[in-house]
Amino acid sequence: MVKVEVSIISRDTIKPSADPSSLCLLEPYKLSIMDQLAPTTYVPMLFFYPITDPNVNLPQTLTHLKNSLSQTLTVYYPFSGRTKNNLYIDDFGAGVPYLEARVDCRMLDFLGLQGIELLNDLVPFHSYRKETGAELLPLIGVQANDFDGGIAIGVSLSHKLIDGQTANSFLQSWAAVFRGCHDKIIHPNLSQAALLFPPRDNLPEKYLALMDRWWFDQPNCVTRRFVFDAKAISALQDKGKSENVPKPSRVEALTCFLWKHQMAASRSSGTSARLSIAVQAVNLRPRMNTQITLDNTIGNIFWWAPVLLDLNDTEDSSDHKMCDLVNMLNESVKEFNSDYLETLKGEEGYGGICDLIDLMEEGTSTELAPEIYAFSSWTRILNDVDFGWGKPFWIGVMGKAGPVYRNCTIFIETQSDKGMEAWVTLDQKKMAMLEQDPQFLALASPKP
């Protein structure tokens, strides 16, 4: 039995390297309406780097991590600030918490452990907890974890400002500064999000409450990690094929497979919901009709594509064919095209966004509360965060979400073999049923 102890050896606050007086002259960073609607909760990301070079100077490396983070915060200065009135970010000199920890364990031994609960000890803030007092909270936190034989960089990123694409741009830039490759910095567009989706100083409180209910719902959730190898993913893509979707994506196939078996687990645990809803996070950047690229636009530039499935008392989840679920998901995501997104842009787009939220409220205000399963893909990002030790050997997510987090699955690519990991947060009873589902376990490995 491997014994693991994590000891915090230092705490610091890292501020932008720019002259503090120049930070005071910067205009407040405006949130977009998408940011305003996002919850105050921390998204975790963990990057594991085995280091076997005996010439690596650890104290020097840790100091350089802090200095390069400070330089990066000068470019990404909103990350160093604090939110005000859910409208903007200022106080850019407030800084971000930076912890250094010693993990009394060999990294390769740690990576061989089956449990993931210890991952929460490697990031500075609890993952996906419903936070209060947003104006006092930092927008990011960093923890550098020193293992025998490696370093793990743990970051906690506030969803109030940061989505997956934003996180990727920031982390790639920090790694580039650390390596001395300043030409590889992804310079953020700090104004485009608020121009596309302007904030509202009179955003109805009922909308904020509804979004909170969408994000936080189930008590007693647990998180598990399941791995799908390339062969399993290919088999699921074959099952999801249809005339309308002749070549389902890996994410489409996995989303619908998990949704199907999560519904089965729900029925097995005695839940009597009449409506099941799957929502897929959709990055809007490549779908919008603009004359400039939005890849480096920071903020929450995404929305949820919903798929609604009516259930009845006699219906079994096995009656739902993969190809039908994939087709429904594909159609929902396709609705977020450039023409539709035009109706959400600018000041005149506020009505369209209200219609979206009202539709969400209508879909969930049934006599029996619907079950909502959220899916988010971190594929095609994060894999190249290289601090000079090569690509991360493994990217971890979290040990356990906050106590009232929504049913949610995060997909991330394995670093080899073209497989994918599904980090599933689910009600404890339903998870127990899922872990006993032989059809699910035939393709999903719970002990990779």
C-alpha cells in the first residue's frame, strides 16, 4: 500500500511583473453576459511531468515557475484581479495564490494508484464547489507539487472568467514564458467577448438563480474515472452511425454511450424522472461569423446544446438506440451555426439570450424534475502544455466535486494510444449502478 502525504511548504501571492502604477491605469475588464451567467466555482486541472534528469535544480525550477507566472500575468492581467458587481474585473494587482507542496511519494507510484481522491490535495481550491463572496476570491490559484521523480502543476481556474479554450491559451503562454519562447505566447483578446455579448447591469436575478440550479443540484455525488481505448471508441462510433450521421465524432459516440447508461443507472436506482436532458458544452468561437479569429478571445465563449428525451414508465434505456441518440445530439449542436449566433450578438442579441434561458427554464419546470446530464470535452486542448520537460505524462481532473455539483462528465484525451478518459460525477446511488453495468464495463475500464 503506497502511503501519500501532501505537505504545504510555502504560500505566496504572485502579482503581475508590470509596474504596479501601470496596472492602476488599466481600464476595468468587462465581463460578457456569458461570464455573468457563469457560476463562481473552480475548475481543476493537473499536469504531471516525470523528471529523470539528475541535473534539474528543483529550488531554481520552482523560483522560475513563480517568476514566469508573474510575467504571464502581465499579459493576462485580468486573471490577477477581482470581480466587482458581476460586471467587471479590476484591482489587477491583487494577485493569485501560489502554493508549493511536497508529496512524500514517487510520482510513478502515485500514477499507479487506482483511486483519484488524492488529486484534490494537489490543487489550491476545492473543485466545483458552489463558492460565495465572489468579489473576494482570486480568479486562479496555482499549486506546484514536488514528487520524488517529478513535478505536478495543479491549477484552479474560476469559471466566472475561464472556459477550456481560455485555460489552454493561458497555460500554453505560461509554459512558453517558462521555456523562454516569448514568441509562442498567445496574446489574449481582452475586449472581444464583451463586444460580442455585452454585459447587463440589470440582469434578472431569476436568470442567475436558474443557472445556479443547472450547475448545482445533486447531493452526495462521487467522481470516477473511466478509460476508453481506441478499439472501444471505434466500436461506439460504429454503433452511432446512421444515414444522417455517417461518421460520429469520438465525443458524440462517448457522450451518447454514457448518457444511455447513466439513464439505465438512474432507473436501476429507483428514480422516476419523466424527462432526461443531456447538455453538451459547445465552443462558439469557431462557429461565429466574424472577420477576426476568436481563438485567443478569453472568457466563457460557449453554450449548452440540449437534447431532451421523454421517458415513460415501461421504457428501458436499452430501447434507445445509439444511432438515434447521436443523431439528436448532432442536430442540437448543429443549431449553433453562424446565422443563429448572429441573433445572440451585440446589444440586440440580449433578447435572443433571454429566449435561450427561458427555454431552459421551461424545459426544467415539469412536475417531476428532469434529470440533467452535462458533458464537456477538453479534447484538442491542454496536451501541449510543455514547461520544457515534454508534454504532460498525464492530465488529471479531480478527486471529488463539491457536495452539490451537477451530474457532469468531462472528456480528456489519453496521452497515448488515442484513447479517451471520462471523468464522471454522478449521484452516489446511480454511480453504484453504473459500476455494476456489464454492458458499460465491457467498453469502459474503471481500473486503467
